[in-house]
Amino acid sequence: MAYTQPELPFAEDALDPHISANTLGFHYGKHHATYVKKYNDMVAGTPYDDQSIEDVIVATANDPDKAGVFNNGAQAWNHSFYWNCLSPEGGGKPSGEIVAKIESDLGGYDAFKNEFANAAATQFGSGWAWLVLDAGRLKIVKTANAQTPLANGMYPLLTIDVWEHAYYLDYQNRRPDYIAAVIDELLNWEFVSENLLKAQV
Ligand code: MN3
């Protein structure tokens, strides 16, 4: 069964001016779509075809012979997850159960914000910054290229894509400005809270 690229959860121009329709057109319509297509082409007719994309990502991580399947599968999954982390109504401080968890595990919202922004800004080259649940505790991690905490037994709650294709049309080299805009204006805390609830079941 092929992996289907999910619909964007908002209109292509809904995140403007923080992330433009032009960026989303390329990022969702070209980059993400290509990862999905390549993944499906690579797994077609193999035993991976019968497995969920999450299982394939875990099975192919750290296997150099399976780098193509892993890279395209992980990038397909990471992007599907990333779109849900953004919302035109997002940004700012969270509410709900996540607030106390951020307080106890990370030292509060300001500490979260600094650590998350720093992880995203200091990921050298292409990659991702994440808020994850790791053995019951919130943690901020960064990953290179297609790497994903899913492959390391962590439960992803939130991510930001820091590949240049995510921001270059809007911000050029100013990655920290893109990161600040996402945190202050777009982060979908409702999605993060849903993920936390699912992770704790
Ligand atoms: Mn991307």
C-alpha cells in the first residue's frame, strides 16, 4: 500500500507573511511530494510495501544499504508531521496539560523557547529540531538531514524544518528570523497536546 501525502491542513497562503504561499508551493508541492513519490517507487514490490511507513523508518534506520528508503520515508513522514505543527492561529504560549509538563521538565515556556530556538539555529546544515517525549520526559533534540527521533525510540511532539528550502525564499540566510516567526506566530500547541496525550496512553 502506497504512502499518501496528506493534504496541507491549511490553505497555501494561510501562513503568510511568516511562511509564504510561494515557499509552501515548493516545499509541500515539490519537495515533500518528491520524497513521497520516491519512497513509494522504492518500496513498490518489496516486503516494505506491506508495512506502515513508521515501521519501515525504524527497520531501515542505520542500515547503509537501505539509506534511500530510509531517507525518503523519513522525509515523507517528517514533513507530514511538520505541517501539523503549524497553524495560522498558532504561536505564543501553550495552554492545557503541556504547560505543567514544560514547567517541570524544561523549566518553563521561556526556557523551552530558548532551547528549541537554539537547537533549530545550531543544527549545522540541513535537519530538524524537535520536542519529544523520551522515557516519559520532555526533551529537545536536533537531527541531521532525514534523521528522525521516531527511529530512536522517542515520541515526537513537535518539529521545525530547518532545511534551507523551508525558509530561503522568505528569509534568505536569516534562519533565526524564520525560527522566531514559527515559534511566536505559528506553533500549533493543540497538535502538540494531542501528541502528548497519545504518547502517554
Ligand atoms: Mn523540508
